[in-house]
Amino acid sequence: MALIEIDLYGDLMIAASMADEERLSIDRIDEVLRVVRPVRRAEPANPSGAQ
């Protein structure tokens, strides 16, 4: 497990060193770490059923 974390940290360091901006955005960090966000289901327009 520790080797995976070290590898991910290395990926972040490489991305940070190649970035044009001063800091990596949250989206860029997620991209580097290959984060996949769950898709939210659309909620019904009227969850109570009342009209």
C-alpha cells in the first residue's frame, strides 16, 4: 500500500513541476490521481408526490 501512495505522490510532484500555474487545481489533481466521481441520480421534481 505504501508503494502505491509513493507512486501517486510522485505523479503529483511531476504534474506540479510541469504546471504553468502556481498551484494545481482540484480538477487537475483529480485527473492526475485518476479520481472517478460517482454519477448522481436526478431527484424527482416533486419528491413528496403532492401536486
